[in-house]
Amino acid sequence: MKKILNDPNAYVDEMLDGLCIAHPELRRTGEDGRVIVRSRGAVAGKVGIVTGGGSGHLPVFLGYVGEGLLDACAVGNVFAGPRMSDCIEAMRAADGGAGVLQLYGNYGGDRMNFDMATEMLELEGMRVASVRVADDVASAPAAQREKRRGVAGLVLVYKAAGAKAASGASLDEVAALARRANDACRSIGVALTPCVVPESGKASFEIGENDVEFGMGIHGEPGIWRGALKTADALADEMLAHVLPELALARGDRVAVLVNSLGATPAEELYILYRRVAQVLGERGIGIVRPLVGRYATSMEMAGASLSVMKLDDELEALLAAPAECPFWSVR
Amino acid sequence: MKKILNDPNAYVDEMLDGLCIAHPELRRTGEDGRVIVRSRGAVAGKVGIVTGGGSGHLPVFLGYVGEGLLDACAVGNVFAGPRMSDCIEAMRAADGGAGVLQLYGNYGGDRMNFDMATEMLELEGMRVASVRVADDVASAPAAQREKRRGVAGLVLVYKAAGAKAASGASLDEVAALARRANDACRSIGVALTPCVVPESGKASFEIGENDVEFGMGIHGEPGIWRGALKTADALADEMLAHVLPELALARGDRVAVLVNSLGATPAEELYILYRRVAQVLGERGIGIVRPLVGRYATSMEMAGASLSVMKLDDELEALLAAPAECPFWSVR
């Protein structure tokens, strides 16, 4: 695997520099520039939403800082959580006086740092709520949902919570909505090839020439099974079989669907997958609203894809349709 | 290289099905559904713009059918040109009575079929103009510009011509604008890994573990040199050294810049490249307007990147900024 870079240890900072030059609506702040905020600053009276996580997943996490979405992001090294000091800085930058929602993927290191940041800032009088997205059904059984990792479903939760905050809702209301969006969302991924973490120069995992790992996490965390690559339709069917049951969908229900490339897998193949997903949901009488097919949460050049499904109610549907704008996504 | 698909021979048609289900503003038409048109049909009185080309390059070509962009696209198999009958069908579908501009990348097979389609339809009284985009500086010397291939610069020309047509300009005016945009645009690519053409199951080319091919085309056409992969900054400098001279830029000039992934190369690395491009242009006093960094013209899972630069005048700048909307891109 080959990468276009200069110094591997400068990968993240040079990426952040390029991103903020290309998108002047974002800027770097914090001690080492590892916090991405909106250039126009916090919105007075609006609940601020902060996220954070390792680099290497663009557009996740920092790419969703924008209008109708997030206010700030604490940025770690590739596949490594952000520092506590940057979580604090992100929260300060996002605070418009109406409190701050921490909204991030459920990973132990991120949680520890965000929790410590909360303790610090609550002492200063900031109102803080926290929701950890845990949509990856492959990462723990349903009975232990709190142990599941956050993957691409995070994007749908960002969108819903961002729109709720933009509507002028209170911190409690935005946090409750984010929790409800998370409860309504399930994801699963399949990985075909690893990616290379620049700082280590090593592949994130190893996998045979013709194999797929079903249920693998976005950092190469072990999945459910590993074996010969199946057809797109068989993969889609099996992904749906893991994602749908907990959502208890009935004929007439509506869902948001995200078919996401982990990086190298091209759009062409996402549409082949989506074709089957739409077919199966259609046969069950389930309506797909505003499907997303593309690269929304990646692992650099990893080949593979994930499927996220969110069960909608009227409010979630309206929030997903509300206008939003960030460097990687535009909803109108 | 692994691909998510069912029958390799159904790759294109299943992709088109999925795409049109996900984006109901597009639909398949033509004898075998190999023409993509806007569902709402041709716009009466507007110059229609048609394109065409092989599959495997999403969002190019068909992905740019949309508001303020293209009206129809004739779709070939992966890396294979569209049939003449589909070129004809695309032109008929795009014709709103004000004539049709054929706007496509300069490849021999595509040209032959579009030229034959023109002869047929002119006999029926359709007014047709044709502009072939030839932005790839690596594919022929400046003295033989008409032999150069079209690569990612096509996207900028689509955008400018699409906005011109949407403004109500005549066929002659839209064609002249498209020619001017093409004349103002230069591109070059670097390839790090091949992709697999599904129908053949074979890699598009072979390249050593640590090598890059500088100037390679999007189907694996030979480039300028092959050797050890350089740093991102060195690649950017060399790409600029090939792209800039023919544009004769002076301090105070403005350009559009597109840093494009050929597929697997992640957004992170595009921003590292863009950082250097912006640095060099900034030092020369050249202003970058609305930079594009992302996947705009790919070769499925090929790793690599391309750089396109278009020298702007006031009209081109305004046309690139005009509202547009297609499944892969939104300008507002």
C-alpha cells in the first residue's frame, strides 16, 4: 500500500493545514492546532456540538463541522483518540452559552478524555451533555449495546442532532434527540483490504487474497467471520440480516440508509450494494428516505463498505432533511 | 484487488440500477438502459449538453447529469466507450429545441461514435456542436494538443458549460465557452496502484511495490516516467511544473484548482497535496478560487491523484460559482 505524504509524523497536521486552506470556513485552534472549529465562531444561544476522534476517517470526524452539523472537533493522530486538552478546547470553542453536547463514537480512550474534560468544564460552570454513538452491531451483542463501537451511523446522528441544535432546542432536548437517533440506528461493515497507518508504516490488519472480514471495525477490530468474498447481493443480505432485527421494522416504516465506502471501494460497487438493499427493503414494504451512498466514514485506503440503517419518526426524518453544509456534504 | 459485485458482466447495469434508485432525479433510457438522463426530461429552449464514455470513473461521466450541468450521458462498459446508438439516444433526450453540445473527453472511440451520431442527427435537423476536452498534458506535447486525452479537467469544463447553457445562451455561445474553458485547463495524474476491470478480471496495469507512474492516464495509459514514489510535496511541485507553463499565469491571475483522487487515495492525502499546491501558487501571487479536493474523476479503486488547473477570467469564474446540483456535487 502506498501513500502520498511527506513526513509520516506530519500526516495529520499537513492534512489539517490543507483542509483549512481549501475550506476557509474551518480553522485550526488549540495548543497544537488539533481542534477544528467554524471560523465564524460559536453561535450565541445555540447548543454547541463537539465531537472528536482519531484521524484517517475523513469525512469523519472533523469534516462534519459546519452549518446545521457540528461546531468543533478534537483531532487525534491516525486511529488514535484526541488529547483531553483538545477536547476541552473544542468544548470551549463550541460553547455559545446554551451548553455543549459531546457527540462521538463509543471508544474507550475518547470516552475517558471527554469525561475528564466534562469534569473540568462543569467546574467552570459549563453545561455539558454526552452521547456516545454505538451503532456497530458486530462489536457486541444487543444485550450489551453500551459496549458497541461507533461507526458510520455517527454521520446520521450528527445530522439529526445538528439540525435539532440549529432549531434552537435546549441542551436537554438536543441530547435526548441524539440519544433517540442513536437508539434508532444500526450499522455493520465488511473489510476487504487493510490500510496503512502512516505513523507506524504498518497495515491495520492482514487478510487473505480472496477473503473478506464480515463485521470488522473501522480500525481493523475483529468481526464476526472471515472467509471467501461473497457476491454483493449475498453481502447485502447478510448485512441486512444483522442490522434490521433490532430495529423491529414493520411494513410502512421509513428508514434512512447509508451505504458507505471504507475508502478504496468505488462508488460503482456501493450502488451495486445499494440496489440490493433497496430491493430487500422494498419487498418488506419499508420506505427509504434520502439514501446516502458514498464515502462518509472511511479508513483511508481500506477497501470495504458499511451499511447503516436508521428507523425514522417524523421528527428524525425532518431533521435529516434540514439544510446543512460542510466541506464534504451539502443538504438542502 | 477485490471487488464487491455479483456477475462481472452485470457490473455496469447493476450500478446504473442502484444509482437511479438512489437518485430518482436520474433515469435510465435507451435500448439497453445505457443512457442516463434527467427524469424531468429536456429543458425546452435550453441548449442540451450530452457526454459519454466508459464506466468505472464515477462521478465521471454520468454523475454530472443534473441541474446546471449535463442533460444526458451515453454509458459504455468499464473503460469502453458508449455505442453510437446510445450517443444518438442521449442527444435526442437532451434536445430541448435549442441544439445539443457534445462535451466529452478526447478518446478515439468516443469521438468516432459521437461523430457518426452527429451525422445521423444533423440529417434529422438537429443542431449539434462538439467540444472534446483534452486537458492531460502528459498524453501529448503542447504542439499536438488535439491528441491529448481528457481527464479530470472535464469536470470544470462541464461546470462552466453547464452554467452557460442554464443561463439561456445559444448553442454557438455554449460551444465557444466550452472551447475556451478547455483551452484554459491543464491536468496531470500520478498512479500508484492499478484497478481491476471487472469484465476481464485483470489489473489495468502493473507497477512495482514502491513505484509511481507520473503522468499515467485514467485507464493506465503510459505516463512520463516510472520510478520510486516521491514525497507529496515533490509530486505536487512536479505536477505544477507540467501543468502551469502552458497557462502563462501572471501575478494576480486567478485559477480554479481540482485535486482529485483516482479512487483509493484518501481525502487526507489529497489535502496534503493541496496544501503544497496552494503554497506554491500563493508564492507566485496566483489566487485560487473555489478549490475542489475530492473524488471527481476516478478509476474505480486505483490509487493516485490528479491535479487540474483552469485559468479564470471573470465569466469562467462566475460560471464555476453558479448553482449546480447532481448526485455527487452541489454548488450554491
